[in-house]
Amino acid sequence: MNESLRQIVHLVFGLGIAGFVLAFDRDITISVLLLALFVGFILSDAITRGYTIPIVSTIIETLERREAVPGKGALFFALGALFCLTFFEQEVTFLGLVVLSLLDSITTIAGIRFGKTRIYNHKSLEGTLAGIAVTAAVLCLLVQPSTALATAAVTGLAELISPVDDNLIIPVVACLVLTALL
């Protein structure tokens, strides 16, 4: 498994899902996310039981970490998106998913490439700071700079210290901060 490729796919699909959340009606988006979760759990269970599913099995073998439940990251991403869309405004959910896509991908890629200073839970200072900086810079295009910086910093800290899967915690924390500041 190539972690950088995995994170690039995470970034591209994450931004695509964020765009989908913004572009379509809330009810349609919730229905699509529920359908994706249902199908995803079925496929994950089938692969766990040893079935080979054309295309899906190849994607899982290429992009999923070896020790993980098949499709875990995608399932948690969809679950985090669904939770946020249920409890937050659609525009805030869009921003939360942008934060998830950027922060998670950039921290990992920069941490692998440049990370030397391990600070917590095998994560690097360099990766965390790069993720916060890139996320804040992109958010500045969408919200006030102070809101962008605060959201990126708090979410970056949450990603660093949380024992919960980051695809669940990042969008929720981002949406909470954005709701408080917007």
C-alpha cells in the first residue's frame, strides 16, 4: 500500500464529496450517504469473509492499510459526513469536509516526507504544522482569515490527540468551531 497515493485519493474524493454536499439538496445528499454506507458495509463484510469483488477488491488491496477493516476509511468518512450533515448547516458541513480532506491528507503526506520530530501518537510536528498551514490557507478563500486559522488550528490539535478515527473527529470538530465562529 502506497500511503501517499492513499492520501491523494482521500483528498480528491473528499473534496468531491464536499462539493456534492454543497451542490445538492440536503435530503438527496443524506440519502446518497446512507446508500453509500449500506453498500459499503455489505462490500466490507463480503471482502472480510474472503469474497473477491471485481474492481472493489483491487481498490481495497491497493489503498487500504493492511491491518484495517476493508474500506474502513471510506466508511468512516461517509459516516462523519452524514453526522455533520444531520446536525450542522449544509454550508458548514461542506467546510468541515474540506477541512477533513485537506488536514488529514496533508498532515500524513508531509509527516511521511518531512516529519522528523515525533510529538504524539507517532505523529510529527512537521506534518501537523503543514496540515494546519495548508488547511488555513485554503479556508482563507472561503471564510475570514481569523476563522480559517482558528478552525485549522483547533482541528489540527484534535486530529493530533484524538484516539477516535480522524475521519470521524475532524469534520465534527471543524463544524463545531465553524458554527461557533460564523
